[in-house]
Amino acid sequence: MAKATDIRIREVSCDFEQHQYRTPLKFGGVPTDHCVLFNVQMTVETRDRKIGRGFGSMPLGNVWAFPPRYVPFDQSLAAMKTLAAKAVAKLEGHQLMAHPIDHSEVLEPIFLQLAAEISDQMNLSVPIPKLCTAVTTSPIDAAIHDAFGHANGINSYHGLSAEFMNYDLSHYLNSSQAGSVAGQFQAEMFKGKYLDQYVLTAPQPRMPLYHLIGALDPLTDEDISEQLNDDLPETLPEWIQADGLTHLKIKLNGQDLDWDVDRLLSIEAVTAETQAKRGVEHWYYSADFNETCDDVEYLLAFLEKIRSGQGNAFDRLAYIEQPTDRDLKSHPENKMHQVAEIKPVVIDESLTDLETFLLAREQGYSGVALKACKGQSQALLMGAAAQEYGMFLAVQDLTCPGASFLHSAGIAARVKGITAIEGNSRQFCPSANDGWSEQFPSIFQITDGTVGTHVLTGYGLGHNQDNANHPS
């Protein structure tokens, strides 16, 4: 099964960089004011001795991946930084010569075991979750894919066919991965199929950008107590006009029905007035509850009130993201079938592997949110599974700046069925885009409401950098 294009890791190094947010971002009721980026630089060698260098980056989003309701903020961040450094150190003994998807398959259990050991050593009251391990180590996976493409002189998305992969998808998506819901899974549907069938040969040239409206974000001037005066938009109309926005992602409370309804209807009123001035008739919303709804009844009541409210917010609502608790096994009562008949409902925090994917389908979820922060390999595999099952697909953000947003944009532009991409680092952490914005203006400088993903055609993950390092 060996291919000349297979790679072995020769060298790897990492660093961390911290950036302050220009304004706090509230997630699941917890405001955060900075991010820590984990960057990985890697050199690989192919079986026929070609050398390639790769780069991966991702915020250590502990408030999302290892929330304060599990362990305190400082403790979860320290755990992620420890795991990140030790995961890189583990690669010194990693001698596998294989395709990037194979590296991911072998490394995942190693990283999970390492996370368990760190949890014990730090006496964490809750062990590092699987989602947190995926987020922490995702820059390693991205660097492997990036280096693979550079070593073989191809865009990495062109290395997903039988010509490059050692196994078809039934090897990675099978009953052993399906776990307790294996009875509903037919691995035969993936026999003889490879990832290239589920990605585009060229990136979508432009993709609508979902702009985030956080729970703390001002809608109008009346909502601002103190101006930032940093030459960036502050109110929703200012953002819409400056960036030409047509897609808005709205963070909601999940514990206060009247507030949630009023928030969405207020956004609809402000947006409608602004878009009328621009002559724009069509725009869209997504609603993100970040697991805060106690039950499905809350969500159904929300949708009914939105439907009967003023404006066209209900019709513009494209999908709903992760309304109830991420632990699907512990909350089997939260069936989404009724909601999914009204609007697509996608899993986000819940999606960590094939088993959770299938369990979500069983519980009525009709869509999947792919994220670069869970790893390039997982995004590709879950994207393929979602397409086979005819599910709604979205690509979500983790306030990803710089290279991490390029990773996310690449997934959105290449996986079939994706129609838009979320990106909010330009709102909350623009300083982390310094250098990247000048090098990739169509990605980071939004003027017509879209991200210009047509530029992601270079070697590796498509970032058009000679050595896939930080921009100078």
C-alpha cells in the first residue's frame, strides 16, 4: 500500500503568541478578552526523499473547548499549553511514513493518552475532554497536511485520491469508529471511495462571510457607553456598510426567551433599515445558542415567536447551531426531529468523531459544523460522512486569525456543499491578522460581504507562501 508520496516527520517546532481582543467576546455566558495562538512549524520527507515544510496555527480556545464550568479558565488554558508542548515533543519518536490522514489516525490515540496523563498530573477535577485535545493538536494536523503538499509539489486537496491515499474511506469510517451506534452505520457505503470525491478540484472563488453579533455587541449608537475610536466599525449598521455584509451569525442566551426573541427581532429591524439604504433585498441569519437551551421546547417556542414577530427574521434564519448540551449521551431526551423539520440544526461542540456524528443523526440533528480547530483530517472525514447522509454543512470559526483562518477558509472553499464561512477575528482580534491581511487581502479585507478564497491554490494548504512560515 506504500506510496512514494508518503511522508515522515523529520523536524518540528512550536511557539505561542498572545493577542488581546479589541472588545470582549462572550461565549456561553463567559466573556473573554484575549487569545493564545499555538503555532507549529514542520519539515517532512517523502519516501522518495523530497523535502517539504508546513505550518499550522490555531487559537487555544479553552473557553469553548474546555469551558469554565468544567475547570477554571487559567487551569484549562495551562492544561492546553502543556498538552500542546508535550504533543510536539511526542513527534520526535513518531516514525510513521504515510499519508496525512494515516498520521492523524495513529496520532489521535497517542494525544488522547497524553491528555489523560496531563489531567492526572495536574489533578484536574474534569479530565481534558476529547474536543479540547482535538483543538490543541489541530495545528499539528494542519502542518502535516501543509508539509505533505509542499513536499509533493501539489495543493494538499489534490492529494486525497487513490493515487495518494493508502486506504479507501471504509478504513477510517467503519463500525469500530461508530462505537455504540454501529448498528445504524453501513461502512460499505464508503468502500472504494476516497476523499477526493467530496472536495472540489478548485476552491470556490468567493464565499459569503458570516459576521458574528456577540451578546455584548452594540447594535446602534445608543448601545455604546464608550467609543473605541480605533477606526473600525462599532455598531451593526457600520459593519454592514463597511464590509457589505449579507450573512449574520447571532449569539443568543438560551435561558431568557424574551431576550432572545427581542435580540433577533431587533437585529432584523436594524439590519432591514441598513440594507434598504444599500438596496439589498436578501440576507441571512444563523442562530447560535452555544448549548445553553435546557430543552427542545425552548427552541420550538423561540422559533414560533420569531415566526409571528415583526419583520422576516424567521424566513431569513438559515440554520440553528448546537442549541443544547454537547454531551449527547447524557441528554438523550433532547431530540431535534421537530426542530429539524422547521430549520436545519447542526452539531458543533458535540462533533468529535464518527460515533458522535451518528448519535447526533439518531437524535434528529440535520447538519454538521466543520471546524479547522478540530483538525484538517476530521473536517475532511466528517465532511464526507455528512455528504453521504445528505446533511446540511457549515464551516464555523473559533475567532481564528492569520493562518488559522486560512485553514478554515480552505476547508470551506473545498468541501462540497459549503455555502458560507464564519470569520470574526477581524472584529475581535484584528491585530493578530497583521501581516496576513496584507499578504492575503481578499481573505482578510472584506468589502463586498465575501471572502476571496480563489487565492488558496498554492502548494500545501494553498497559502501561496514559499516556506509556509509567518508572513514577513
